[in-house]
Amino acid sequence: MSTSKRNRILAAKRITPTAVDMFADVKAKFAKLKEVREKIATMKALYQEHDALMTELLPLFIVKTDSQFIINREITIGTEKHKLAPHFYDEKKGIVLAKQWKSSAFETATIE
């Protein structure tokens, strides 16, 4: 066997070591966490704006007397009707709930 043929065979059999990052999965998770936190930070401003608008609009649905609060479920402004869906009341059962559990920020009601 000639030297050049033997060198070609050995060169073909050589395996070049590749660098394997053992922590690639963990690093990817940290990168994803950073990305999620950045999205949450941008959404904080939207939550603040939402809360400010709800604070301004909720009094349109609520009438306060000396001894009670009256909650209007629907109001009409011009030709548009707006509904209030309070989260402390279960429409299916017809009862007032002590708590409303959600996976997001707690809201008192939703205006549609």
C-alpha cells in the first residue's frame, strides 16, 4: 500500500471533534425567559392604561345612594349599548361570589 493511499484512507477515517455545548438547553430556556420578561414589561403599560380606562368608565354603570350601590348591567350612550359583566356574580347560578380566581390580574368587571 502506498503512502499516499494510506494517508487518504487515514484522512477519510479521521473524525474531527465538534464542540458540543452541554448547556445549550438551559441557555435556550434562559434566553426564552428573557424574551418573555421583555414582552411582559411592554404589556405593563397596556395594563396600566386598561386600569385607568376602567376606573373612568365604571362609575357610568354604578349609581350610589346614601345606603346602597346600584349597578346597571347595561347603559346606552347615543346609539351604542355597553354591558357590564361583573366577575363577582355568577349568571348561571344567580349568586354573588366571594372570590373570582383567575390566572391573570384580578378584574372587578369587564365592559363590553
